[in-house]
Amino acid sequence: MTALYRKYRPQSFEDLHGQSVIRSTLTQALKQNKLVHAYLFSGPRGTGKTSTARLVAKAIQCEKRQENGGACGECEICLQNKGEFIDLIEIDAASNRGIDDIRDLREKMRFAPTIAKSKVYIIDEVHMLSKEAFNALLKSLEEPPSQVYFILATTEIHKIPETIISRCQRYDFKRISERDLAAQLAWIAKKEGIEAEPAALELLAKYAEGGMRDAISIFEQLSSQPLTEELVRERLGLTNQQSCEELYGALGSADTEKGLAVVEDLYKDGQDLQQFTTAFLGLLRGKLHAAVAERKQNVIPKLLEWAGLFDDAWMKLKKASIATLPLEIAVIKATHHEDKKTEVAEMVAAPVVVATEPTKREETLLHLDAIKKKLPQIYEAIVTPAVRSSFKTMQPADFKGKQLRFVTSTQFHLQKVRAPAAFVEVEEAIKKVLGQDFKVVFDLEEAKTPAPLDVNALGWDTVEEPL
């Protein structure tokens, strides 16, 4: 029996959900026959990278490409391409990551296609290749045979060398919206004759966190009986909203005992504390967005503090020696530094925030630590790929007053982010994520003279020169 996520994998560009910009750009290029020899698809898992790669490959090799740029599905090539096709080669870099594997690929790609007019190589999880293998692949990307195309896919773009990225046409896949996920699940449920409450499908879509494959797989796992919201919550160990509201109320009234009691009850009921923390962080996020929209400046610092405490707790829960301890510490920290209790009603309006004044040294360290944790979100907020890549080479150096200084060891990337348009984009991304205005400064890191190293003592292998 075929798994549902394979059964309902996109067979045409029209079936590709949640990636409208990428779909439009690729189909236009195919319609106009403006193809490049190397594509790079990056993004979270289950967002359609491999499916899109197959659609592009089939369109490239199709003998009678449609007006919309997609494969016709009827020519000899398309009919053979429904199964394993000798001129469409898919490689899993996780298990074929060595230089010998890439050398073998380079040898084979010199031969003419067997059936189609071109060969297409799809390399999945390409970030898993070794440094030597990347060097070998680079040569192929620089001088590809006219009949060869590469489509690289990765979930970890930061692990791809800049030399590889610069030789590919890059597409960044975004997480699929909960609405699109729920709509697709409803369509599959109808096709499969499975009863499912809309609320249950919405909950599954939220749980999948933007991944279509995960959403369909979980849907199939639970579909042996009619899907209800209650069943989904029970099977996935999702905590109801009431517990989140109770904990929020305890924090708002600085009631430590009540907050600890909520955690203890969750533990006794066998609830997954990490999933509960995720749900609670979602509640805080909603409250924070509302406070920002309504300009409730007194509320925002407190919500940010709580979000930081429970985000730290979430990361520690998995390895906790005592299951409830990280959450209990977060509750105590959130409620015990107050001199006065703050009623929940005041949290919605304007709570009084009383905090001890940290020393200048502590304040700097705390801000830098918080900023470093937010870097992935800042990267995501930067729209232009080239600006994002250059900014990723920079690290927060110090924070004085309202001036935030970043440093990089590369003059090239320093010039890139100092360009007026790039500077504004980075500054806006930082403001968006951190919620404050900063004077951002970019500097070149001072060069340090390294001590002589014994390479053999470090156990490094000799790296071959690029072929």
C-alpha cells in the first residue's frame, strides 16, 4: 500500500502548494526556455523541494513541453519518467557524500543521455557532502556539459560553501501556511473517504509546522477512525488551552504556587511538557503581537522576559534529569523577582514592571546573548539572499547604549552589508525581530596572528585540490 504522502505528491506545477512565487518563476523560465545548468532549492523539510526538483527535471526532458512550462505527461520521455528513468539520476548525499561518489558522477555525466536529450542530476541533502566532494562538484558546476543539469536540495543552506551557492540559481522555499495545509488535508480526506472535523485538520496543520509531508503522514497515522479535535489532541499529546491560560494567569498575578501546581498537574496527567511549553510560547507570542499592535509599551518587556524564560526551558526539557525542573525554574524566575503582584487584567492594559538594575557589564552580556539567540530569525527576516549570506558571516561584538556592533573577518562581506540598500535591509530586519531601534555598526574584525599548528597532531586529512 502506497503511503498517502507519496500517493498525493505533486504531479504538476498546479499541484504544488504554498510556493506560488517559486512556481511562477520556474514555469516562466521553462516557458521561455531560459534554463540554467544548476539550481539550488533550500528550505525546511516537507515544503516541496524534491517534488519541485522532479517537476523541473521532467519539464526539462519533456519532448512536448506545455504552454504553462510543465511536462506534457504523454510523450515517450514523460511516460518512461513515471518510474525510474535512466537519464534522471537522484542521489542522496547523506549516503553518497564522499569524493569518490562525486568523481563517479563526473565520469558518468560525460556520456551522452541514453533516451532523452539531456541528463538531470538531483542531489538531495547536498549539505551532507564532504569538503573534498564539494570541491569536486564545484568543477562540474563551473564547466557543465551542455546536456547536463543539476538540481541541488538542502534543509541547511548555511552548510553549503559560498562557491557552490554562487554558481547556482537559488530558490528559498518557505513553510507552507496552516490554511494551505488544512485545505490539502481536507481534500485528501474527501478523496480517501475519511471523516474529519475541520478543527481536527486545523490542529494537524498547526502541529506540522509548515511541512506538507509531515502533515499528511500524521493525518494518515490517525485516520483509522473518524478524526475529531479531541482525538487529535489525545493522540498527539497536545495540551488544552485551559492549562496555558491558567499558567499565564499565575504569572500575571505573581502566584508561584499556582504556577508550580499547573506544571505538577500536567506531569501527573502524563502530558508532554515540551509540547505544552510550545503551546504556552504560542500563547505568549499571540499576547506579544497584540501588545505591539496596541502599543502597550509596559506589557512588552514582561512578555519578552517570559518568552525568553520558557524558550530556555523548552530547550532544557529534553535532557532534564528531573522532568519538571526546567519548567519549575521558569515559573519561579517569572514570578519571584516582582515586588508587587500584577493582576492579569493589568497585563492586558499596563502592568508595572519592577526589575533590579543590572550592572553595565551584565546588561551588555545579557543583550548580546539574547541577540545571538535571535540571529536565525534575523536571517529569515532578510529578504535578499546575497545580503543574508554576507550578514551570516558577522557576529555581534558589543552593545553600548543603543549601538549594536557586528564584526566580520572578510572585507568582501563587510562591503556588501555596508552598501546603502543592504544596510537598510539588515537594520530593518534587526528592528523587526528585536522590537527596538538600534544604531547598527559593521566593522572588520581585527586580524589575529595564529600560533603555528601541527597539522598532523590535529588529525586532519590531506585535502585534494579541486579537480
